[in-house]
Amino acid sequence: MRGHLQERESRKYEIKVFTSGLKPVVTGASSQTMSSPNQRKNFGRLSVLTGNTLQIAGIAAACLALAAARSAPSKAAAIVAMIFAWLLLYFFCHGIAHWAVGRLLGVRFAFYTIGGTGNPEGYPTGLRWVFEHLPFFGVQTEKTSMQKASPMAKAIMWSAGVTSSAVVPTLGVLCAWRSGVRGSKLFLIFAVIWAIATLASNWTSRTGDYSKARRALAGQ
């Protein structure tokens, strides 16, 4: 469900965006759209430092929510805290996974964008409009480092986002279940189904992270 690429070219640099399902777009001094009109709605832009700080804070808040779920005074409170933690991990692990893996492999980044998914068809019908307006993190690469990166490095970086979106929130719920959080068993089943659907949807998407990874490995 997650993972997309937007490409922009200017006189000084080329930018590539990785987030939730955006079709490729090239912009510059003379813009040319290379995708369908269904483009991601961007709400703002953040520096890499600010974006990383917010995402780390979100992940830390998720850990606190999981701890609160373990000691919640009621089953209802435990479930609310657990779901809140899952949502925080879902929103805050994707962009920073691209950044962290990319930096380890020598890829540099320009900034983060905040915006809704550009791939609403990847979500259930009743949730499509909602996910178009939720604040997902997108991260944009610098041209020079992408030119120097190997196909394998780029493929791993592209794959990191959607993989983390599926695995990290599910691991959070698994930890809640292992800790005996009330109501966690049923929610773990939901989280696993959601994770599988996330991976399957992205794998079959022509604009998802895995599609970009396959293209990188093919030298495209």
C-alpha cells in the first residue's frame, strides 16, 4: 500500500520522492508530467533534521503507548493505547527507514515532504479519501549520491520504506501480545492481515517501492 517515487529535475539537482504510491513526475525549468493526474497532495516540506526529529519522537511516543497499554487499568484503555501505538509506528517508520538505510548505503537526502497517499486505490474503498488526506512522510534524494549508488543499494533503500511500514507496526503489536496486553490477540491478527495486504498491494503496484527496487536491479 505504501511506497512511491516522484522525480524532479532542475539545473542543479534531481530529486526523487519516496512515500505512499505517488506516480513518477518530472518537473524543472520546463515541466513535463509523466504520470496520471492522480498525484499526491503535499501539505508541506521539512528539513531532514526536523523530519527525523519528528519521526523519532513519534516512534518514541509509540513505545510509551505500548508501555501504557501493559499497565492500563482496563481492557478498553489497553486496546486504545495499543492501537494508538500501532498508528504512530505506521506513520512514523516509513520515511525514516528510507533515510536510515539510504544513508548507510551512501545515499544523501534533500528534505522531507508531508502529504497524503498518491495511491488511494491501494486502500479499501471506504478508506481511500481518508488516506489521501493523512500526513505521510516522503523523503527526497539528491541526484549526485543517487548517480553514485549501486543498483543494489538503490533497490534496498526503495524496499526499506514499505517493508518497515508492514513489519514495524506488526512487531509493536506482537510485543503487546507477548506482554499480555488485554485484547492484543485479535488486534495482532488484524495487524498481520494489514501487513500482508500492505506488502501485496505494493508488490503489484507499478509505482510502489518494490517496483522501483526491481527497476533499479534491472538497471533502469
